[in-house]
Amino acid sequence: MVAGETSGDLLAGLLLDGFKARWPALASAGIGGPHMAKRGFDAWWPSDKLAVRGYVEVLRHYREIVGIRDQLKVRLLEQRPDIFIGVDAPDFNLDLEAALKAQGIRTVHFVSPSVWAWRADRVEKIRRSVDHVLCIFPFEPALLASHGIAATYVGHPLANVIPMQPDRAAARRKLGLRDADTVVAILPGSRKSEVQYLAKRFFEAAALVKRVQPAIKFIVPAVPLLKHMIERLAGEAGVQADLQIVEGQSHTVLAACDVTLIASGTATLEAALFKRPMVIAYNMNWLSWQIMRRKKLQPWVGLPNILCEDFVVPELLQDAATPAALAAGVLQWVDAKSAAPDKIAAVEQRFTLLHAQLQRDTAQLATDAIQKILEG
């Protein structure tokens, strides 16, 4: 298996639970993180080696990443596993899967590349690279089948992990917050490049919010490896004393908050499953943004908006993601808590319907699909 970042590690860990139940003697190895390690996964390289987003950012790490892929390919062709599962990270995994498939190793890709949102040209590469795709969104198998790609809808694993009705009071007690507090969660991303481009402007936005609403509590769940970087950037923005920075615990933080200021990515779907209003933002290297925006196929970037096919929550991207605009977006949700509770209720209702749609026994369905591939 290869999982290329924090979210991929989490998804792969949930899959491994199902695999171990079906195949108790399972041996799994490759590239992974702590969630996979807890299930006995042998990580030859840590998943954070691949946690780079953006064209220009990848170029800076290109040699190292390609070197890892080449070494991994040699090792896998020597050991010839019964099956290879690439978990997300399509830029890394699809080329590796193509090489393995060409040599007769069965390949599965978990989490379909978002060809419905951008880079539709990837479809041919997917067909060439994988025997089967495990899809987390219900409309994807039919789309892939129309291009001759076998796929199974397995639901989104996080929809089973996150409760339909999160316990806000319990989460607040765990974090030392009061029921009466107004809490804003700040999630600037799980990759170093994301934190580099987003954290400081998020923290500057927090300073502006604090001026208007001095009693607001801000809490930041930090990926352990990036905690020092986040603390430094908070200090540079002059708000370190106003933030509660915790190591990990992103789900506890999302359960506890009233609203979140959040980087576009998997975390936005997690926030939606927690039924939380949010302001989605993204900023990256200018050249990477110019390339990416030309490949975009839909008007939305945030996963909750894409899945709801509507701007349920605001998106502030690239130059629009100024501290002032981010602060205004957060304050609109904070004000709505008392002035327009129906607006909050409408968002919660949309996200509850989305949650129900994504809730399946993912580990069981994925294991069943893989069993058929192995038998075939």
C-alpha cells in the first residue's frame, strides 16, 4: 500500500481494519503513517515524504519523490505482493500502478482521482494503471464505467467514524472550553506547503476577528510534525497568546467548534460531516495556481460544495483569501449563530443529508471487492 499524506494514512488505516478481520495473517507494507502503523503496517518510508501539493512545490522535491518511487517499484517487483493498493496520491500512485500492472501485479486505487472536478485527461491513465477503483462518492462508478474502468462505490470511511450527531459539549470538556464559549477552529492544512501559504493569513484573520469579538476562542489542531512551524507563524502574526494550539485532535476540535476557517481539502469534508459552518480558503504558489485553475471543470473547489452542487459555504481562493475577507466570512457565521440561526440550521441539514449519502460499511465493501479481484 501507498498512502501519501495525513488523510490517506487515516483512510488506509480504516481499510486495514477490514482486511485484518478477513485475512488475520495479512502482511502489509509500503509507504504509510501512524494510523497504518497501529494496524501492523510496515512503513518502508513515512507518508509525509509525499505530502507535497502544487506543481512548483512538487518540482522542488521531484528528485527525492521519484527516487522513492523507483526504489519502491524495484522492491515490489522483487517481492510480488498479491495486490497493490494506492491510496489517493494519484500523481505518485498511478505511474507506479501502471508499472506494476504491466508486470502482472493486481492494482487497486482507493479514492478515485477527481476527474469530474479537474484534469479529465487522467481517465486514460487510470484505465491503463488499475484493475479496480474503490470510489468514495456515489456518482463515480458510473462515470468511470463509461470509460471502461471497473469501480465499486464503498462510501466514505469518515462517514462511519464521525457520528451523525457530534457531541459538542463532550469535545469542549476535553479541550477545556465552556459550553457558552464561541469557538472558531483554524485548520491551515496538513502539508508543510499548505501551512506555509495559509497559516499566517489565517492567523492575521483571527486577529481581526478578535478585535470585533474579543471573547472568541480560537483553537488550532496541528499535525505533530508542523506544530512548531504553526507556533512560529502564530507568533509572527502576533496572535500566539490568543490561540490554543493542540497536537492532532482535529476531530475533537471540529466537534467542539461553532465555525471553522479551513484549508480546501479532505478536512473540509470532515468539517461537513461534523455539520459545521465553514469558510474554505486556499492559496498556493502563483504558477501552480495558474496551471490548476485552467484544469478546473466545476465552479466549486471545496468538497462540501462540490458534493452539494451549491455554494453552501463560502470559498476564498488565492488573491481573494485576504485576512480581511477571511475574517469577514468567519464573523458572518458567528453573527448568524444568534441573529440568523435558520441559516446555521440550513447548513446543518444539507450536511446531514450528505452524511447519510456517504455512510456505508466501507471496510466491508472494499474487502469484498478486493476478494473478488484476488479470486479473479
